[in-house]
Amino acid sequence: MGCQRGTVGLAWGAWIARTEGTTVKTTTATTTALALALALASCDGTSGSEESAPSGTQVSDAVEESTDAEEDAAATSAPPAASGIPELVPVEWADAPRELTDVEREFMYAPGPYAGDAYDEDAAYQAVLAMEPQSAQEWQRAIQSQVQGDYAEDVKAAILFDPSLSDRAAEPTEGEAPQAETVGSNHFAIVLDASGSMAAEARSGTRMAEAKAAIAEFADTLPEGSTVSLRIYGHEGDNTDAGKAESCESSEVVFEGDAAGSGLGEALDEVESVGWTPLARAVRDSADDIPEDATDGIVYVVTDGLESCGGDPVQAAQDLAGSGVEPIVNVIGFEVGDADQQALRAMAEAGGGEFTAVGSGADLEEYWAEEYDRMMQAWNEWQQAEMQRISDEGRDNMEEASDVGRRLMEGADAEGDHAMDLASRLGDEDVVDYDTGNDVWRWAYDRKNDMWRWAYDRKNSNWRAAYDEKNLNWRDVYDKGNDKWSEYYRKQVGD
């Protein structure tokens, strides 16, 4: 009777299936293996070298004998390694800020054909089978090559997330909130008339004495970090025809620096009323008084009369306002007549500012008080606008952190479920044995959880960073606006 090798092979496979996951006594396994080996040896005089005993089974030396030629033949009959499984293609990130972690690298592969919404279980399953994987690792790679999600851009966004806000608007220097987008320094350029007429008596001393006192008090209330310059003109020569030429050439900065401290007051003490009124020259020269890095510049011209040196103050103010510095030119007319007021008003309008007529030191102080009122309003508007901007930008950043993290979490969850479904189907349809199927399913489960957890933690940490940044900036602006408003209010009421 002929040898039925197919029948013996099927019986052996059935024995493996029945005993999988159970403990088999060594004597039984040895007896069975010996019987099978003898049965094969009795067929056509062969030794049975084409069938191998299961790993871990003890076979006697008598039945394990084989020639070198037979061993070579058995080796060539082993199933070849799978060659149809594509390599996973990493997504390049040349300028990554750091080396990626193992979990992060799992996200950074080119997406598979059945990723996300494109998932088709039957098509993906058939594609995996067609690759003919052999080991658990090969089954894993085959499945991942089909269902790998498209995460690269969101992973980059999550890692590079920046919770910082845009630069604050410049702090105010007068009634209207500045439109500049960056924080800079505020400069107040004071141009003081030192002509002989400023020595005239006023209600509580000379015009010069009253002007000095009002300027010094104003400087004491300027915002922290503000700089001040004091330019005087007409302070040389004298107010005679003989001294006119020298006086009309005089325009000099006698102080520049921080508004706080005693420097400005000391410089004011040294100013004397002397000569003529080179007003146009002083206005033109004041362009050099505003630092290049100043965000905002405001020029206060304090004078008791018109140009007396042949210059054109209106043109000078217009040129100054149209220069790269672009300051505002406010003109304060100190005890000037109606005709002079019209001329000074034209000068202020040409410089983009306002003209204010004052009749005494008290009026001048009231003018500065009105400046305090405008500053109070400006700080209030600045505060409200900045708080709203910070809230809007902060919420946008928080939403971005949540959206990116949620997409990664949902993608990892979907991909993991798809991979687990394919692994389960391989076992259900007996394509792989129990251990291999369990290894592949466990790989998909663990990978899904690791990726989901990373996305969840990153979402929460980015959201918290955006939340903290928003609150920190909002509180800083709120406190600063309140402090500055209160400061000017106290000055206004004389506290």
C-alpha cells in the first residue's frame, strides 16, 4: 500500500491545533513523534526528512538520522521570507527642534492607502494577505503600511506650539491711543521761549517763573520710562538791535534724559529771559530732540509771542510733522494777544497739534491738568483694547492647542481600531495561529494607547501654556492701566 503523506501531515496539524495552549507530557510527545517518523520511514524507504517535528519535541537519534543531501533539500523547501511588504517611509523633518521620541516617530510615517476616512476593511485585509507575511512582526508592518494615519503636520504643530501673544500696542502719550504695534519709549520734547519778553511780570511772578514751575510739575507726572528734552531759544545775545543776530541764532538743548529725577528742574533753574524769538529755528531744530528709538514724540512749544527773527514757524511746524519723526506739535501761547493767537494756532494746526492760550501760571497748570485728563482717557482706552486683544489671541491659541491635539487623538484611536480589527480577523479566519494573532493584536492595542496618550498629554500641556500666557498678560495690562489711570487722577485732583 502506498504512503499517504498528505494524510499524515493533516493529522499532525490537527494534533497541533488540539494541543495548542495545553501541556503535553514528554513521553506522549516522544511516542507520537517516533510513530510518525517510523511511518514515514516505511514509505518507499525514505527517512521522512521533509517533515520536521514541532519545536521542543524530543526525537531519538535512531529516527533523526539524515544525510547532508537530505538536510539541504529540507532547507530549500522552507517558506521564503515575505518580500511583498513595503517599507514604512518616514516623514522627513530636517529642522526639527530636537530628536523625536519613540512614540513621536510612530506618527511620522507616510500615510497608508486606507488611512482615516479612506479605510475599507475588506480591501485593506486583502492587501495585507497579498503581501504573504510570515512572522508577527511582518504582519504588523503589513497592517501598518495600509492604515498608517496622516499625522506629520499636526505633530509638528503640537511640538512647535507657541503660546506667546503679539506685541502690545505702544503705551499712550496723550489723549488718543497710539496705533503703533510695538512697545517703545515715549518722548516729550519741550521747547521753551527764553526771549526777553518772558521776563515780564505775571500774576504770581514772571512769565518765565510760572512757565518753569508748570513744566516741572508736568514732567513729574509723565509715564514711567518716558524721556524729556528741554530746548530753549532766544537765550543768547540780548533784546536790543545789537544783540539780535546772536539771539536769533540761539537754539539749544539744555537737558535730555529720564523725566524722573532732578535733572530737568536743575536745567530749568538756569534758564533766563534774554533776547529775541527765533521760534521757527527752535521748532525745526526740535526734530533732533526726539530719540530714534522713540515710538511716540510730542512737542510742547511754550511761547509768549511770535517769531521775531524772520523765520516761518508755520512752515517749520509743517516740515517737522511730515518728517520721519512725525511728532505732534502743541503750542501753548502764554499771555498772547488775539492776533498772535491766530498765528500760533495756524502753527499748531500745521504741526498736527493744538493751540492753547493761557493767561497765567494757573492757566498753564490747568492746561497740564487737561493733559492729565487726556492721559487718563488714553490709558483707559489702551487698557481696554489690550485686554480684549489678549483675550482674543489667548482663546485662539487655546483652541489651536485643543484642535491639533484632538485630531491626533482621534487619528490614533481610529488607526488603532482598524489595525486591531484586521489582527482579529486574521485569527478568526485561521490565517495565523493563536500566538501570532495575539501578538499582532496586542501590538496594535499598545501602539494605539501610546500614541493616544502622547496626543492627549500634548494637547493639555499646550492648552495650559496658552491659558497661562493669556492670564499673565491680561493681568499685567489690567494692573498697569489701573495704576496709570489712578496716578493721573491723583495728579489732576492735586493729591
